[in-house]
Amino acid sequence: MAADREDETWDEFRELVTMKPAELEKWLGTEESRDAGQHKDGGESTGHASGRRIVTILRTARKDLSADDYAHMRKVVGYIRRHLAQRPSGDVRDTRWRRSLMNWGHDPLVNSPR
């Protein structure tokens, strides 16, 4: 991947993933987190699995990120942007929409990046 594409991916990921690794890890351990999102064959949801990978990426030094990590970061950025565009009206505090976003590392109630 070209360095400028990596820089763009890094910047977007760091802007949109608003949860700290420990916060996200704690969230992923909750029943609410495990229930959010689409589950294939009754297993772990796509977002929950992504959240676990995001924790690993957040704890990895930038110089040690792989091409696969950058590909996942682009997937995360795309998901968060699409999901934000579908924000429901009213208070989103206890919504499935928010819980799903949190599985992807973005808490819409937090305005500033880590």
C-alpha cells in the first residue's frame, strides 16, 4: 500500500474509533455487545469479531501494522461512516444502532477521538 494511502487510513481510523482499547475490550465482554449486530449461524457477530481485532490494532505500534491490518482499518472506517449516516432520530443512548457502532470501536456519544 502506498504510504499516502496508509496515512489516510491511519488518520480516518484514529478519528472514527473513539473508544480506547481497554474501554472497547470491557464493552466487548458485555451481554449487550454480544447481542448486537448480525450473527451467522448463532455464532459471534461480525461487529464483535471486528471489535476484538480493533483492540489488537489499537495496541499495535503503527510501524508494526500489516497490510491486513490496514485493510481491516479501511473496513472499520467504511462501516462506521455508513452506520453514522443511518443515525435514528431521538435519544440513541440505549439503541441497537449505538451498540453496533460500539462493537466497531465508535461510541456516538463521545465527540472527541481518544
